Amino acid sequence: MTRKRRQDRPPDIEVGAKVKARKLRFRRKPETNVEFEGGTRVRSDERIEDVELETDSRSERRNLPDEVEPGVTYRDVEVGWVAEARARIRDEEEDEEES
């Protein structure tokens, strides 16, 4: 799996969420981590090919810092998150270059 962001075409899969809160307070500093992976195989008339996924995720925050402090009340908070994936079938030329 390749984890990089490609801007040359829109994602094949995109999943997102948006959350709003009037008040938000953390008792302790949260530990966050986002991981996703996967792949598949595609069968054509000629052969079966592995499909590689190029993935990316990002978030946008309003009135909430990247690192929150325990006990602080944050007001009028918005958080948006999106994960994207693009499927890519390796070209024979790429296979030869890596050999």
C-alpha cells in the first residue's frame, strides 16, 4: 500500500464526517491515530491484477487547537474529517523499473 496524496484525479472512495459542539471539554489529553489500508485483485479477460491503494486523511478544525488541553472548555467547535483512497493498477513498465 502506498500512503501518499495525489491531486491529479479525484478519489475513487471518499468517506467523511463533521461534528459540531457548543461546548467541549477533555478530562485528559486524547490519543488519536488514523490508519486504514486495503487492496484487492481485479480479474480481466487476460489476467488477474493486484490493485494498490493510495490513501490520505485530513481534518479541519474551528475553535479547537491541534493539541487540546485537559480541563479547558472549548466553545462553538467544529471538526471535519475525510479519508480518501485511489485505486491504482501497477503498469508493467513500473514493475520492470523496480526490478
